[in-house]
Amino acid sequence: MVIAVNKKEFLHELSKQTNLTENETILVNDILEKHFFISRKNKDKIISEFVIQLDISLDKATEIYNICKKIVSNEIINKLKHPFEDQN
């Protein structure tokens, strides 16, 4: 079973929780898609890319990473609890 997170919803929620611009959220998503971001071994790489590409502090990059992880985790849990809901 493949569980996909709706990209539009993800970008909207990320923007809402982080106050990033639309272009910044797209950049964050591109970085995440380049890595399997829930993996612990990629966490430092992703955070480093956030710092460089978004020109932000390490603390802010870590916060963005954690918010992304939380959004995706919540979406996965929701889809597991409600597997027959329309997921478009």
C-alpha cells in the first residue's frame, strides 16, 4: 500500500505553520523529495540544505524539518485510520 501525501495540502500546511513564502515552501519540498526525509541518516543533509538554500539559521532549519516530519506523519496516520476516505 502506497501512502502519498497530497503535495498541495502539504505546501499549504507548511506555509501556514512556518510562514514561509510559496517559493520557499516549494524549495523545501524539492529538497525533501530529493531525499527520503524521514530517514535519520538524511536528516543532517536536509537541514544543511535548508540552511544554505533558504539562508536561515540551523535552529530555523531544524524547526522546518520537524514541522515537515510532523505534517507527513499526521497525514500518514490519518490515512491509516481512514483508508477508504477520498484521498484526492
